[in-house]
Amino acid sequence: MISFHEVVKKNEGAILSAWIEEMVKGVRRADLMTDTELKQQARELLGLFAKAAESSSEAESEAFLQTREFLREIAKSRMDQGFTPTETARFVLSLKQPIFHALRDALKGNPSDLVNEVWASGNLLDRLALFTVDSAVEFRDQVIGRQQEEMLELSTPVVKLWDGVLALPLIGTLDSARTQVVMESLLSAIVETNSQIAIIDITGVPTVDTLVAQHLIKTITAARLMGADCFLSGIRPAIAQTIVHLGIDLVDVQTKAKLSDAFAMALSRMGKVVVARKPAAGMALGSKAKDN
Amino acid sequence: MASRSEVHPIAGAADVVKVRQVARSWALELKLSLVDQTKLVTAASELARNTLDHGHGGTMRVEQVENGLRRGIKLTFEDKGPGIPDIAMALRDGYTTSGGLGLGLSGSRRLVNEFDIKSEVGRGTIVAITRWK
């Protein structure tokens, strides 16, 4: 009885060219990768596959370790290049047809063997394709995880507006994990910079519900316990009406519509005044000279 | 009568975010004013969190409803949780069993035009809200 790996081994060249032809017709994305790259990957994969199939027909076995490693690499590079997982899987699955054709020619007189070998090789390729998809999804999950961590860090910068005045511009959804980070970074910044006033700006927070409000009130109370005054700014008209209807009590909190208003209030609270400078004759001339 | 509807699961904190996004996009589609959008989204956020925290998860159905010439959005939150023994008490401002502000349920009632709550102890809770354009 002839096994499919013998057929693959014997017809490797023919299968490879039929496979590449198949891919160029349908699966390949000419916009994402070059012909040479595709051919090289196909040749290498088929070589590994033929070699591994000699000793095993289980995709999870030791014999296919190298093949799996290679598919992992391919999945990663395909994801980076912008392929979908389906397109990545079809790279493996499109190998079926050329192999089945070769089997048909080799086992013409023996339909029962033909079915067996088609089933065995098909099964193997299915599993390898699934493995490729799994790898691709895994890489995507890694990217998502990394981005989530980055967002957690990025979204809570405490900035110093003036000596003794801090601002915390909040952006996005305030779920409990992030609120904890926000609260901690603000409180430690108050200590580090010895600030008397902290402005929490919620211009970038799309929804203020009772949970968000509670987090804000807690943060403001904690800041106050540390001796800093907390102002809340960036309250849009729609948010203001919603807060009123919800019945949230922000009477004890100093609020302003805009960050600039809150900053002006902070400066006046600290006894600072912003005045327009009277242009001195010499300076005006100087700047004119620069313009020319 | 409902022209179309969608059901979204509420099983984790990420689903609450999803519910808000869905509510916002439906409100935008109906061209609700910015204030009404915000009210509906905030009420959805409160009720979705109730479904998650008190009802141990459930679903939200969103549908566009019509009443004569008026059109609106109806959100129905359903869970199979422990239920609410005393609805009148639960709807009181400041009443909380979870350490929150106690304004979620009562507040969201004030944010919408129609508010309907049914609850059976041991069976679950259904809250339906409608915001008309």
C-alpha cells in the first residue's frame, strides 16, 4: 500500500508548483507580500511537511515540531503584514488540492486506499491549519494585552500647571482598575510636588454615571484629606444635566466648565494674577525687526 | 411596534462598556439630542452594572419602538439573579446594598421617559426603559 507521504515525497516538485499556482490564483494577497517570499515559504513548508509525514501522521507529534515552529513564524509574520487569520489558514489549506490530485493519480486503481490516504492527509492539514490560526490569534491577543497595559499607563498622566497646581486630564472609560491607578498617581503626585491644588478634568470622559461620580468624589475627598484642594473641570452641558437627574451631590466639590476656568480659579486662590504685558517701545521694534 | 432589535450579553465589565456603545450608536441613529443621548447612555450604564453586580449577569435587549408618530429607544435589562425583595425601597434615593451611592436605579428612572421594573425573589429582575425622541 502506498502512503500519502511517499506520494508527497515523490511528487514534491509537481505539488509545489501546483500549490503555488493555486495560491497565486486565489489566496495570495499581492498587495501584502511578494511572489518570491510566498514561493520560498511554500517550498520550505512543503519540505518540512514531507519530512515529518514520513514518521508520523499526527500534527501534535514530535515529528511535526519543526513544521509547527515554522507555521508559528508564518502566522506571526502574516499578522504583522496585515493578513486575516482566515487568509493565513488558507495558506495551509490550499495545499490540500495538489496533494489530493497527486494521490488520485498514484492510487488510481485502489479507491479504498485513496479514501484512507485523502482522509489522513486532509486531517493532518486541517490540524496544521488550525494550529496556524491559533498562533495567529495568540499573537493578536498578545498585541491586545500589550495595548491594554499601555493604555492603563498612558491614560493617567498627572501634569504640573504651575508651582503647587496639578492637573489630571482624564480620558476614556473610568473602570475600577483604572480609577485605582488614577487615584494613586494623583495622590502621590500631590505629595511629591507639594501641591495645594489639584484639578481633575473630565472633558474626555464620555459617560459620568454614579460609579464614576463615586470614584471622583472618593479621589477628591482623599486629596482633601492630604491638604490639597480639588477642582473638577470639563463638565459639559449634557453631563451636567445627567448628573442633576441622577441626583449626584457635587455641592461640596468646586466645579468649573472649563479647565482654563479652573486654572484661573487656582491662580487667584494662590494670590497670583495674570496681567497683559504693556509692550515697551524697544521690544515692539525688536520683534518687528525679527519679522523682517 | 418594534421594527428591529438586538440582544447583547452582560457578563463582564467589558460588556458594560459595550452596552454604553450600543446605546450611544442607537441613540445617534435615531438622532436624539446630545442631552438625551447622554441620559440614555448613562441610564444604560447604571442598569447594565446593576445587571452585572446584583443580577450576576444577564442580557440587554435594545429595540426601536414607535408610538404613533413618536419614535424612541427601548432597552430591556434581564437577569436571573436573586431578585429585589422590596422594589419601593430599592427605588429610594441613597438606598444601596453594595456600598455605592444608591442612585443607580432611582437616578436612571429620572433619566428616561418610561421606566418599568419587575422582580421576583429567586427568579430574577427585568428593567425596561424607554427614551422618546
